[in-house]
Amino acid sequence: MNIPTTLLKDKKILLAVTGSIAIYKSLELLREFVKAGAEVKVVMTPAAKKFIAPLTFETLSSNEVLDDTNESWANEHNHIKITEWADLMVIAPASANTIAKLANAIADNIMLQCALAFSGMKILAPSANTNMLENPITQANLKMLGISNYTILETQTKELACKTVGNGAMAEPLDIFYQSARELLKEEYWADRRVIVTGGGTIEKIDEVRYLSNFSSGKMASALATALYLKGADVNLIATRFDADLPQNMHKIDVQDSAEMLEYLTDSIRIAKKGKLSKATLVRDEHIHIIQKRPFLFMAAAVSDYVPAFPQDGKLKKESLGETWELPLKKNIDILNSIDKEGITVVGFKAEMDKEKAQDNAIKMLESKNLDAVCLNILKDSSSFGTDSNEIEFITKEKKILLMQSDKLTLSFRIISHAKKLSE
């Protein structure tokens, strides 16, 4: 997925690096931040400088690195001013030694002083040998940090620098990037709100080797789910196809045919309606009333209108089918019409090729299926599928808003901005 160069525009990130072999991944993380438009400053521990020279980080960030040798109180190059400047602090990699010191508020180097001085949320990406990471004391330290304004990212199980295979490898730079972006971009409206997104063309079985489908790539749904995730929503992406490099901890369900999609969608709606408890509470007469956030469904999947009437087990042989083959089809279930939409805001997607009738068809869909909005996409031909950009007309009962051509993630932010107004 293409990350817009303005995604983190005007955001300020303090990247802290410690003495771990995983520090080479921090260079890639830094590049991701900068490419997304963020301003980044780096603080290094003395041990980190044994692995990579400060000049490398300075070259990529275009900012002077702060370390124990160059702190200045004549300007803003010190552990107080730099933490007042930052919107977010990311510690990646965080060694077991650093984790222990952070948990005990020890500040015997400049990076630890920054961590102690920074009052906002901190993202921490551990990196350590398996035994060091799973040591009960390290685990206790991580639990302490988890309740102390730190978001702890999970480590990976793979071959480590010590040549053993085990848990302890730092999270991938892209996953750290997504978690950091989520922290910077989240909105109270979307935070913890349950949102379901469906995507991709359904795959309807003819036999064990053949199927009916369409050209839908699922890219729009993946971009939409990513935008919602970055805004803080509790996203469930149900799709037949997924874009590459989606956030690792975003909930995803891989389905095949329309029947399977309907099954998981029905279950997801039922769960979403139970409501995730938000932080907003109203206290009256010593009773706490939880305000539940209304869930959303973005139905971007391209569900087959017709499906094979008699799907076969095994493989149909051309010898038995003859020179011509008439494949009987039956009308498929209309998922949007069949689901229970009460108590949930629903946005449908409509792909059309006839420009003259497209808007009328979208309005008919809005009314006949009792939707809150429809995203109309006018296609040129089959080559319009799978592109990295799109143009959408956002249609409600009251208005029609043209969302101009842009990359799909930027377009997704615009869609959810208008969708937000549906239930405000």
C-alpha cells in the first residue's frame, strides 16, 4: 500500500535507539517516518553508538542527534526541550537493560532522561535474546511499563543474532510505523469504535479447480480499513483479497464465497452491536452508565450477483462436458438486504460503467437497501480495478459530494470524514 507523503505532516517524533543489533531496522523506520512527512529527531544511548554512528541518523533525519556528549542548555538541544517539542516518543529497539531502567525510572543516560521527561504516550519495541526477554524480571518490567503510559509492541519469533531461533526479535519497522501513526492520528470519535469493512470479489465455486469471480482487487477495502485503524477504530476486515503490508494487529478474516462472507459478517455485526465499552461514562445516582459507540459497516466487497446452481466436488472433465458447456446459475443472496442494519451505520459501495445512469442507480441502491450512504465509483473498463488511486462520489439522502482522484488511503480518510457526519 502506498503511504501518502503527507500522512504525518506537521507531526514531530522523537526516535530513541539503544544498544541492540536490531538498530539497523531503526534506519528503515526513520525513513518511513520521514517519507510520510514527519519531522524526526533521534536520541542515542552510548551503547547504540557502538552499532551505528550518529552521522547516519543525522543524514536520514536532517537533524542533529542528541547523545550524552552534546547536550546543550544554550539552545533547545537537551532532554527537556526535545521532549517538549515531540508529539510522540518511539523507543526502537529497546534492549532488556533499557527496559529494566525504564521500569525503575533510572535515568543514567540522555535517552533515559528523555523517556522520564516525556509525559505523552511512548511506543516501545523490545529486542532481546529469548532467555533475557522471557526472564520473569524482564516480563515484570514490561508489565510495569504497560500500565505507565507505554504501548508495548510484540516481539517476533525468528532466528536471532545469537544464531538461535526464538522469541525476541524486534517488530518489523512497518508495524512500528503503523502503531506510531495510529497514536498520532487517532480521534476520539473513532477510538475503540467497532467498524466492519468487507472487500474483494467473492469466489464462487464451480468445482474444486474452477470458480466464478470478478476483477475487484480488494485494495479500496484494505485502504479503508487501514485509514480507520489509524484513526483508532476497532477494525474487522472481512475480505477475499488483501493488499500487501496491512497493519499486523488489525483483525482480518479471509473468506472465499458470498455465503462465507455473509456468515462472518452476520457474526461480526452481532458482536459489534454488543458494543465495546468506551471511556466516556456518565455517573448518576452512584450508577455508571456506559456510553456505547454506534458501530459502522463499510460494504466495499463485490459480491457475485449469480452463483453456480450446482457446485461440484472434484474436477469436471471436459470429455464428459462435451463440445459446449452450459453452466446453470442462480441468483445470489443480496447480503446488504439480508443483514440486520438496525443500530449500525451502513455505507455501501457501487461500481458503475454507465455514466448517465450511475448516479440514479446509486440513489436507488441507497433507498432500496436502506443505507446511510453510498460511495459511487464510475469505472472506465476492467483496467480500472486494482489501481492505486480512485475517485468517489459520496451520496446520502441529503447531498452528493465528489471526492476527487487521489491515492486510495488519502481517499479513505476523506470517506470516513464524511461518514463520521452521518451519526454525529
